[in-house]
Amino acid sequence: METMKNLIKPKPTPQQQLRDWQRRLRQECRNVERQIRDVEREERNVQKAIKDAAKRNDMASAKTLAKEIVRSRRAVNRLHENKAQLNSVSMHLGEIVATARTVGHLSKSAEVMKLVSSLMKAPEVATTMQEFSKEMTKAGVIEEMVNDAVDSALDSEDIEEETEEEIEKVLSAIAGETASQLPDAVRKVRTKQPASSQKEEQQSEAIAEGVDDEGELEEIRARLAKVRS
């Protein structure tokens, strides 16, 4: 029965397809904006945690959290780029439909194909753009995508390393005044000592203060990772 309905269902006009695509693109933009707000809101909490860590002379934890902020800010930059590309796709689709009024059908667009291909490699919108790719290919707007590009989009991970300079800039900007008041020896030891020593020291401080600092640190990092995904 469903097959029969599909057979007799009238084919959407180019204008109808455009309105549907643009509506979904706007929804995707709103989703991206929400992700940006979530990451930025969580970053404010992490900034407070960095200041608290610096006040108790725990520069190892402060530096670890600064590293998470570097990652989050890169994620936000990617999300802004995704949003700009989504808006560009919508704009180019409008131009294609305007041309279709003259020629009577949707024409292929190398620019739309380039944008869709790029967005399919972005984990945040990859699944949605796969669906768009199939529909636009069927409508004749873009060429069929290579399957490898689709597969790699879903498995891609951010392998970019955080540079020491970026982390130090964030640390200085957030806890610079507090950290500058610490003796150089304290700051250097706490940021450069072996990981095992750092862990033992953090645990000792936690017991002394009655707070599980290490557990709190992991909780903060987990929240950041969740809102970035």
C-alpha cells in the first residue's frame, strides 16, 4: 500500500524541494548554535575550576583543564565554520532554483557539491549531510559522492595536538594573576613533574582538603567531552 502511495504521489517541484532543504538546513544551523552555547557555557565552569586550582597551587590540574579549553575552542571554531557552510549551501540552492525557473530543471552545482563534501567530513553534521547528499544527487544537483568519503566522515577523530604555547596562553589569561603570585619553583615543579608524582600529590591534597580533586577533574573533562561531541 505504501508503495502505491509513493507511485501516485506527485513529484515535488524544484521550489518545493528548495523550501524543504532550506527548512532542514535552518534546523541544522539551530542545532549547531545550541552546541556552541553548550560548549561555551561549560567553558565558563572550567575557567572557574582553573582559577580554583591555581589558588590552591594545583597547577597540574589547572594546566590539564587549560588543555581542555584549547580543545573546546577549536571545536567551537569548527562549529562556526560548519554553520557558515550550511548557510552557503542554502544560498547556492536558492540560486539553482532561480535558474531552474528558466531551464525547467535543477542544474548541477560544483560549489554545492564541494560544500556538502566538506560538511560530510564534519562529525557534528556528517549524518545529516549524508541524507542531503543522497537527495541532492537524486535531484540532479550534485554528482554521486565517493563512498570512502562518507565512511571516513563517521570515523574521523580530532587528532590535532594541543601546543604548549596555546595551553600556556589560556592558563595565563585565566589564572595569570593568581599563578604569577606562586614561586617559580612551585609552578615549574607542579606542571613538569612526572605524571605519577602529580597524581600522588593531587591525591594527598584531596585527602587534606576533604575533596576528591582528581574525581572532580575527571568529571569536568567528561562534561566538556560530552558537549563537544
